[in-house]
Amino acid sequence: MPDFESRNLDDAESLARLAELLHPTKAARTEAKARGRRRAAAGFLPAQGPAPTGQAAPALQHA
């Protein structure tokens, strides 16, 4: 993200915005979870449950 390269973080407002992205408030996390659940219910997200215990998650492949 070029907006948050170190050379662009020269003022307190930019640093505060970066902190919001990296450390969202509890209300923001709750809102994001609700939005994700609505999207999943509407069929915009693939159904995916947690990985079964004792099995490793599939490795990601880079394009």
C-alpha cells in the first residue's frame, strides 16, 4: 500500500490512520464480523469451516 510507506507517514494523522487499520476497535471488529456474516449468508463468500484438529491447513500457493 503506497499510502502507508514509511516516507509517507510524516504526520500524526497518517500514523493514527495506520493504527486504526492495524489495531481496530472492538466496535470495528464486531461490525466487520457482522458484515462478513451477512455476506456469507447472501452467498458472496465460500462456506468454510475451521480446520479439523490434528490436520494441517492446506498450504497457500503463490500465483
